[in-house]
Amino acid sequence: MKNLIAEIRAAVMVTLALAVVCCGIYPLVVYGIGQVAFRDQANGSLIMDKDGKTIHGSRLIGQQFTADKYFHTRPSDAGANGMAYDPTMSGGSNLGPTSQKLHDTIAQNVSDYRTQNGLATNAPVPADAVTASASGLDPHISLPNAELQAPRVAKARGLGEDRVCELIRAHTDAPSLGFLGEPGVNVLTLNLALDELASAAK
């Protein structure tokens, strides 16, 4: 009996010690390191207005833009009932390469993209302009995608294409670690920069 009680006492003490370390000390240490060394990332990489109060979104999560004066994000399947870029429903469509629905959707996206950007009916279209990412939340588009949209945005805003292309380059993120993947244009930060430019011109 004494051995049993000793074993139970030891088990309880180990459980309490692990609870304190794993559920208390460890999370606090990780939180502290995050706030000191990676404050922006730890807090969601939020894009704040100059007043520090208005949140425009996160530079890590895309938003849907449809007006001609904005660069358009890639299609998204993250959302229900036609919604897109819902961060609570991250995911793709799960449609396979033999899916007729996927084929029809991409064909429609290609047609819409060419129409929106004044392209010829046989003009090549970047893949990211007509297909959704696996997460449905990708905040970036490719450089070719942004460059094809530049004339439409420039015309809608009354800006020179050169000025719009300068903004594209300024809001292009380099590949991860300098070599993983391709450069990507952050659509949210680019569109906010365009709005800021328009406000400054008034």
C-alpha cells in the first residue's frame, strides 16, 4: 500500500510539474520571444492606418478586389456562398485535374480576365490569375499578373503606367530566404499605396 501511495504521489507531482512548465512557463517564454523578436508577425502582420487605430487587414491574408482601379487578387475558394478570402475557412476546392467543373471554372476565369484587362481572346494568361491557391488566402499575385493589370489600373486612376509599375516593384516581396519560390506582388499593400497616392493628390 505504501508503495502504491508513493507511486500515486510521484505521478501527481510529475503531472503538476509538467502542467506548470508546458501550460504556463513555456507559452509565456514563447509569447515573450515573439513580442520582442517578431512583434509584427506575432501580432498578425496587421496593416494599420497612420492613426494607429484603423486596421486595413493583414499583409499575410489576401482580400478580394473587383473595381477597375484596383489590382485584382487571384481566385479564392476559401468561403461559403460565393465568399472569398474567408480566413476562418482556409482551403481549396479539392477538384482534381479531370474535373469538368474545374475545367469550366478556369475557362470562365480566363475569359473574364482577358475581358477585364482588354487582352486579345487568345492572349496568354498567368496561371495564378485564374486558379486558386491551396489555402485560398494567398495575398500575392505574380509579377506577370500585376503587369498585365497595370494598364487597366492606370487608366481607371488617371495615372501613367510607369508610375503604376513603380508601385508594383515597390510592393513586390522577394522569394522566401532569397531563393524559395518566385517574387510576389502583395495586392493589399499595393492597392493601399494607390489609394494613398490618390488621397495625396487631392
